[in-house]
Amino acid sequence: MISRKETKAYANQPPRFDDMICSLPAAPKIPKAMVKETRKVVALARKFNQEVVRPRALELDRRMHEDPDYLPWDMVETINDWGLYTLWIPKVFGGKGYNMPSMCYFIEEIASACLSIANLIGVHYLGVCTLTSTWNMRLINHICREVTLGEKNHTPCLITLAITEPGAGTDVEETDLIGKGNITCHAEKVAGGYRLNGSKIFISNGHVSTWHMVVAYSDLKKPADTTVVLAVKNGTPGFSFGRKEHKLGQKACPASELIFRDCFVPDEFVCLDPSQVTASQRPPREIAMQMIDYVVSATRAGVGAFATGAARGAFEAALNFASTTVVAGKPLINHEWAQCRLAEMYKNVTLSRLTYVETNYANGLHGAFRELQKKPMYYYYKFMPAKFFDKIMPPLMNKPFMTRLSRKVQMDGQTDDEMHRTSGWASLSKFGATDLGVKNCQMALEMMGQNGLRHDRGAEKILRDAKLLQIYEGTNQLNRLNLFKCLIAVDCPQATVFDE
């Protein structure tokens, strides 16, 4: 028999056991109540699809085509009234506190009916995740409670992430690349805060959001070392909206330009800057990369869920067509070639889903929501009355020691191996699932022929919507390189990444 020491030694040889599979070590640690909770979330998504999404998706897509400047406020208000913008905000910050992995299953369901409407929901949580990944407890509590208040008052309060710049797209998601981009969004340190100048583009949900998590740089010659995250609210002097992109797909989710001209952001709305993390074990450059990884490790799994929904939607459209179409005297679904094609599409859906599920296991073990999934903490938050958190937590969150403690636990408590594992798996899900999603859309159109090009059939819309998935949250090319960096190059000392 092999000894315990030998087991550890062989398990750490490449590919390391912990990198190969995250679900096995995660399974016994997951609270059982999460399963019931996730079932409830999926049921809610299916109800929302039946009552809201399917009746309105094609109509909304057509309207946005006819009037590209139209903003889907009615859909945003409907989503808000259903309580979907607070469902995954932790109870300690005023939300409903559902477990974060359940969101991916929810997003898959909504995306199977309409990726565009799914994005109106999911992008808000990209902003929430960016805010929470700064571990600035006072600001997290302040802004998240504005979101919950907006739900109660029927005035939606959404959050965006503003990171992409006109001269730097994918570059901004890697500290090793950002210096090669044309960075122009400058946050100048002045008395009492920062003066922000520059612009951000392709900001999903920009025109319908209230708060914007703006990633800027205090030294444009050394952006990786001087990353600043600022919370900018609509109405702040010097901040305005620019154009809204006229997109081919995902039309209902606006892609906006944000413009900053001598926009003053006071210290109270500085989520994170290098001066706040001087006590950390990591230098500011590594803290910036860690923060970005905390965000994208969660949200790239979400993109995998979007893509799984697209793959499912295309499969279901093809299945419905095959079930209702007669070819050569018999239903198309009874032709062997059609059955093989449908089986291939079903396989693509399943493999796509497995990538985001495995990524969520990695995040539950090592990522942004790992503390919330520990059994004592999970059940404490689940069963403690919301009124307790509403009364006790806001004053406590305003104490500086809460931010210091959270940053100590989350920033210093995450190892480089854990960061690589979550980030690597997230990139795998992002490019793996999105490529499979687009593949299924193409297969559906091939099976349906000219019928697939009809707007009322829905299949061509799924392909238009799905193509964008291969670009945002880092292009698929970047995510391939990030997977190499995180899960392959760590065991190859001779390998260099982002060196060209």
C-alpha cells in the first residue's frame, strides 16, 4: 500500500489532483440546504421564463432593432419587481442571501429563453462582485442597501463594472498586459479624493444602472501598480453617458460609453486604492490582479452558464423543429442522422454545464464566496432573521476594522495556488462553454435550413446573442492564455506567458 507521505507527493505531481477535480473535495463541505435552495431558484427561473421572458423576448429584440436607442426600462422594472436584483446579495447587506453557485443555474435557465434578458440580470451581479471583491465593507453595505431600497421603492438600482477603455479591452484584465494597452482613464489624487478623467466603453447595462464601479489608474505609465476602484453614482458632476452601441445581438442589454471630465470622487467612495492595502502581504500590483481574479473567477463561470443556456436554447429549437417537420415521408426526428446530430448537441449542453459547475466548486473552496459556503456561516446567515442584520450590521460595517479584517482574511488568506485554480477553471469554462454554445447554434441553423433564419423561430437570434459571449469577460484567446498561465505554466518553469 502507498503511504500518506507518498500519496501527498504523487498527488502534487502535474497534473495536480486539486487542479484536476474540484467537486470531489468540495462535495462533503457543501451545506445540504444549498441543493433545496438551488431547486427553488431554478423553479423561479422557469416561472419567470414562462410569464415574462418567452412572451416578450422576440418582441423586445425586434423593437431594439427598429429603435437602437430604446432603453428597456420596463423589463428592468419587471426584473426588479420580481426581486431578482437582490436575490444573491448576502443577507448581511440587506439582500435575500441565496447561495452564489445557484445563480449560474438560474442564468442558464433564463439564457435558454433569451440571453439578452439574462444579461440584464447577470451584469448587475458583475458590478456587485466587483464591489465585494474590494472588501470595503462600509461601501459594500452602503451600495447594496441602496439596491434593496430600490427594490422596495420600485425604482431599480443596478451596479455596473466599468473597466474597458477605447484603447484597452482585454488588456485591462491582466496586469501583465495592461501596460501594453493605451490606458487613458486617469484618477488623479487630490485633496479629499480623486479627480477622474477619461472614458469607458462597451459597459453592459451602463445606461440603466445607478452605480458604476470604475477601474482607473493614478499613474498612466504604471497602471498595474496604481489601480484604483471608484464608486461613481449617476448625477455626479463631471460624469455623463456617451453613445449606446448598436449591437447585432443581446440588444436588450445596452452597451454604453461612460465619460468622465474632471469628475471628483470623494474618499468615501474610493473602494480600493494602493494606500488602503499597505499592510497586505502582497504589493499593489498583485493585489490588483487578485481583485480582478476574484471577480472573473466567479463571473466567467457565469458566462459559462450563459453559454450553456444558449446551447440549450439552440438544442431545444432544433428538437422542436425535428419533432414537427416531415422529411421523406416521416418525422425528421425519426431520421438517424437527425438523432445523431441532436445527441451531439445534447452532449455539448452537458459538457458546457459541467465546466461552470466545476468552476463553482473551485470558487466555493478557494474563491470569493468561500466563507459564505462554510457550513456554520451558511446556516447562520440562512436562519438568522433579516431584521437582525438590518439593525446590527450597518453600524458594524462602518467600523474600519471590519474592512481591515475582511481584507486580511480574503486577500492574505488566499494562496497563489488557490488563485490560479479558480482563475484557470473559470477561463476553461468561459472559452470552452462559449465555443460549444456557438457550435450548437450553428448546428441548429444547419438542421433547420431556411426556417432557422426566420425571426419568429428564434434560432437565428440565439446565434446573434451567443457570438458576443466569445468576446466579453476577456476574449476566448486571452482565456486560453490565462488557463495556460494558471494550470499549465505553473508546472513548466521554462514557460513564459504574455511575453510577446
